[in-house]
Amino acid sequence: MLARNLRNEENKMKKIGLYLHFPFCEQKCRYCDFSSWAGKEKQMDAYLDALFQELDSHKGDNQDVEISSIFMGGGTPTLFHGELLVKTLEKCKEYFDVLEDAEISIECNPGTVDKEKLSTLLEGGFNRLSLGLQAWQDHHLDFLGRIHRHKEFEDSVKWALEAGFTNISADLIFGIPGQTVEEWQESIEKATATGINHISAYSLKVEEDTVLYHWKAQGRFQEMDDEQERGLYHSGVHLLEERGFKQYEISNFAQAGYESRHNLNYWKNGEYIGFGCGAHSYYKSLRRANVQSVEEYIQRINVGHSVIASQEEIDNETEVFETLMLAFRLNEGINKQGFASRFGFSLTDKYANHIEELKKQGLVVEDEHSIRPTALGFDFENRIALTFLD
């Protein structure tokens, strides 16, 4: 605890992230297990009022921090009018010290934006878009339960560029049942050709209580086997590298200078505060989660009750492990000097035997500055993390 207190004293103005959750969707995707719902549009105004009240309640958290990134996610934030999203950003700036060069991102689904809305967002202070493409082929979009086609994605990127956005990301999914290598590569080639500069590529996971979970139980499809899924992953990494998108995290690729600062803060185990139903925070050694229900969130806010559903204090040992676990998702791995400054001891002294064993297995490499995962290490990230668990 003393080491933690010393670190806090040394960094009077900490840089943290803000996350704001918008749980409304036009249609719930079949793979999604996030706190998001379709058919609750009538509650959008009441929810936004509650969100502003929660922001107001955190005035006391803004004394010693600067906000280096803001991310508005969901759900589909762009179901709200552009002016209301700009007003939400203005509330953040009213209650927190947002750095002038902060990365300010918003998720949007193709089909929920037009050029006018995108211009409103840019002029209102947003400087990064995260578009959900997922796949280029219509039959895969149908299977996933997406509301759009690739033409709407192309239009959204075109309008964003015309509005003046210069930082645009797209989400893609691989491992979709029946997806071929050719289809996966087409999705990458077509997406990167639109003028975006960041790709997040995720393997399809069948999460509990999703539509796909029930379909799988009914025998309506079979998940892709691990060998084929890994084949798609590696082919995607190679193709993205060829197209100028350097891998900087297991699932993330960017042209130089366009890495997601907000997500890098997560992966470096930095602090952040989340607002809205289902939002999570990690701040002042506490991990908190808000209630997931839209109705319960609004009701609690309106009667002045806490919206926190659970919280736990993160001790120093847990913080060390989680920092290492997350760092080995990054191409840059863990910086030795940065680790020692944060925790007050040498990583290579304490974990010398662990590191040597991982090097022998070909999972990490080491130089004088850092310890980094290899390509094989990315395939066995859990094995690396478990090495440090004891």
C-alpha cells in the first residue's frame, strides 16, 4: 500500500479515461452479450437525463485527474441525435478537465448516421469514429443479426471523410461459421480500401444467453474449429501488415499514429471511470460495475441511490498480475523501467525463472528495455498470463 501511495503522490495529475455507455440498439446482434437492448427507444430521454446526473455526481473525482480519452460506446450511441451527443460531450468537459488533445471516440453502426450527423459530431468535438462493419458479405451479416450492408459502411466512411474525420476505425469478426479464407480476406481488403486507418479484428465467441448460444444448443450451426479459426487469424494478420496496418495488440491493427489511445489505457492497466448502465470503472484501486438494467439505472438515479452493483478493492498483488496479463496482449509487451517505477521492484529479478521458461517455449523475447510476446505468444496468451499468477 505504501508503494501505491508513493506513486499517487508522484503523479498529482493522473491521466485517465472516461467511458459512457449508451444501451440502445435498433436491433440486438445475435452474438452480443453487452448491456444493450432494442425496443426501448421511449426511455432514451430519461436515460440521458440520468446519465447527466451520474456525471454530475462525480464532480469530486475531477480534482487530481486529466482526461486523456473519452469513449462513447454501446449499444449504438448514434441512435441519439447528434446535438444530444455533443451536449453529452460538453457535460464531460464541464465536470472534468479534458485535455485539449484528448482522443474522443464514438461508436456508430452503419445505417444510423448521415453526413449531417457526422458533421455535427466533428464540429462538436468528436475526433475518432469506430464503425461496426463485422463482415463484407451479406449472408454473414444476416447470420450475425446486423442491420446494415457493406454499402452503408462505405457510405458512412465516405461521409465521415467528407465531414473532416481523419481517424476512423472498423470492427471485423472472423471465425463465423462457414466463413472462408477468401471471404475473410475480402472483408479486410474492402474495409481498408475505404480510407480507414484502424481495424479491430475479433474472433466470434458464442456467449451465454445470446441468440447464437441458443441456436448452437438447437444444433442450427457448429462453431469453427480452432485450427481453422487460427488459420483465419494468421492470414488476417499477414494481410493487414501488407496493407500498412501494423499489429499493436492481439486484436488491433493501425496505420502509424492511429493506435487507440483509449484502449491502450485499458491494456496498460490504467485508470478509467465508466458512466451509464453496465459501465465499469477502475479508479483509486477500486473496480466497480454499474447496474445493467436501463430501468433500474434510471430509477436509482432519480431517487438519489447509488447505481453501483458491485465493487472490489484491487490489492497490489492483483494489480501486478493484471498489469502483466494485459501487457502481454500488446506487441510492445511490458517496459521494464516503467514496471519498476510503478511497482517499486524489478520485473526481471522477481520473475527471472518465469521469464526464462517463457523464452525457452518461444512465447516471449527480451531485450534491455522490454519483454514482449512473440507471434506464438499471442496464440498462447493465457499460458503467459498463468505463468505469473503465482
